[in-house]
Amino acid sequence: MPSGLRLLVIKEIKDLLRDPKILVGIIIFPALLLPLMGAAISVSTGSTIEKAYGNLSIYVVDDDNGPLSQALLDYLAANYVEVEKVAGPPESRLGMLSGGDVLLQIPAGFSSNITGGNWSGVVMYVNFKDFSMVEFIKSGRVDQIISSFKSELVRQLVSEEAPGRDPNALLNPIRQEYQSVIKGEAFSISPSVLQGTVQMQTLMGPIVIMLVLILAMQIAATSIAIEKEAKTLETLLTVPVSRMSILFGKLAGSVTVALLATVANVFAFTYYIGSVLGSVGASAGDLGQAGLKLAPAPEGYLILGLSIFGALISALAIALTLGTLAQDVRGAQSIIGIVIVPVFLPAIFMMMGDISALPQAMQIALYLIPFTYPALASQALVTGNYGMSLIGLVYMAFFTLAMLYIASKIFSSERIMTARISFKTKKAE
């Protein structure tokens, strides 16, 4: 590397890393945010499960006092539910309930109606104070136990009416089972459980990546605008190095910072995925994510890192090109503000749906945006389908070269000093 270019690169790196917005915005920000999010998910999920699935106690108003109401109370006790019987109308007891407490009313005639072949019911009062996950889980546990008792009671009644017949076969003549096929192997897991697992694993990655891209573009675009505004660009253009060396010096410095940001993103993303998988595995009991082949492979992280790096380089090339057309820092920020829309579009579409389900014209439009591919790579960590991500690496390389070609044309002419994009409206004469 020529000494002049080497000095320019060192200068650019020092200038970039001296700026706290760069150091915090695209390196420290992702390195801390994703691990903190993963730790928060892991800790909150663990504490929620521990609290919600601990000792469970309910209040019961038994207005029936019959054999079936007693059977229901015994069934609750057998399922580790502490039952406290209270007297009086349920409405008079609602004020004593804490958040997540359940009061169960068994009406008069409960036993006689059921044994006589008629409908009967119970009323479950659930007190919501904070609308927390613990409150919903506690009420769901009581509801599940009552539903289980109902099923046992129905089977008993069917056995009495049809002796010698299997009550399960009479009540459920069709047994529905799920086999989710993942990477050619079948697993006994329902699609609904699998959907929740995958969504937790892939939700936040694209958003954080897009935020880093926007910060990187703002920093690169303003790097030239700052020199224009401070009148140092004229001095820089007079030093005995070519203008292309100045351009590549700025790009090399930005690439170095982008590489640091990429490493921070990948390590942070690795920790985040591990935390999410651990929390989902804890909530699903013996359901192992590695056993389901959902744990990302090492090559997936490599492709993700290359995609983030390629997107960062593309973003920096766009920002440097647009930054040469800005008159000052405010103008550069205004220009990048317009580019924010295509940066965020891929993440929004992937959060709300599937790219393959969109009309073909819209799919092509998204694939033409280079920032789509890091989001695709984050999804490919789960699916293992890296084909489009690899194509995206090639596309981002050509896209970056095209943007650098435009930037080099601007730098090699006097447009670097005279080009302007103004957002000010002309005053009426």
C-alpha cells in the first residue's frame, strides 16, 4: 500500500473511532443490545415459569356439596392444587383476590344434573391485576385441570352407558397426531409449537441489523459533509495524493470499522440465539432444540457475518456517494433519512410475512435491495437454506462496485466541490 494511502486510511480509522456515535452506534450498540435482549428473555422466561408453575392455590365456593363436586375437589388436590373452601356468594369474595388468583364456583345441582344426563357448569373467576404472563399461566393451569377432570368424567359416564366399549374410541374416533419434518427428519411436535420457537429465534435479528446499517450510513455520509462544512476538504484535495486514494482511504477506514461492527454483530447474535433456544427449551420441557435441528450450524454464522459485512459495505458505498452531493452535515443526514425506507422494508416484510408469498414484482424489488440479504441470512440460520444468501453476497459485491464507480467519477471531477442536493424551497420573488 502506498504510504500516502496508508496514512489516509489510518487517519480515517482514527477519525471514525474517535467519534462516540460510531464506536457506540455500530460496534458497542449491537454487541450489548442483542446479548442483553437474550439474557432478558432467558431470565424473564425462567422466572416466569418458576413463579407460574410453583404452588397453586384456589378458592372454591361449593354450592353443590354432592359426590361429583367432591370428586372435582379431590381431582384438584391430586394435581397439587391447594383448595380453600369459602362460603357466601362469589361476588362478595372478589375483593380478596390477588393478581392471578382463581375463585371456582360449583353451582347447586352440579352432581344431580350431570348424573341425570343434563348440562351443568362451573364458573371460574380469574382476577387480573397486572395482566402479566404469570396471571394468564395460573388461570390456564386451573382451566387445564378442570378440562382434564371433565374428560375423565365423560369417559366414566360413557363406560357406564356402553360397558365393554373403549370410551376413548367412542369420544375421539379420529386420533390426530403431528409429525413436523425438519431437514428430512420427522419429529413429534405440532406446527403451532414449532412456529412459536422459530419466531422467537428470528424476530429481533433483522431489526438490529437494520439499525446498525442506518447508523453506518449516517456516519459515512456525514464524514465527507463534515469536511465540506469545516472547509478541510479543500486542504485534503491539495495534498500530494490522488483523489481516488482519498476516496479509497475513506472507504478502507469505513470498511475497517464495518468489520469490527460485523464481528460484534455475529458474536452478539450467537449469544442471543443461544439464550432464546435455552429459554424455549426450558418452557418446552424435554423438547431439545438441537434435537430438532434448529440450532444454527457454524457455516450459517459465517454466511450471516459475510452478509452483514457485505450489506455494511454496500451501505457505506451508498452513503459515501450521496455524501459527496451534500452541502453540509444537515443535508447529508436528510439524504440518508430518505434511504432509511428501503433499509427497513425487508425487515418489515419478513416480520409480517414470507417473501416467497409476495407478488413476483414485489419479490424482485426486495431482492434488488442489498439490505434484504442479511435478514434472509438470519432466517437461514434456522432453515439452513443458504442459496439466496449466497446469491446475495455476489449481488452485493457488484452493487458495491457500481456505487464505488459512481463515487469515483464524482471524486475525480470538480463535482466533489460543486455538486449540491438542496432540500430548501426557493423563496418567491
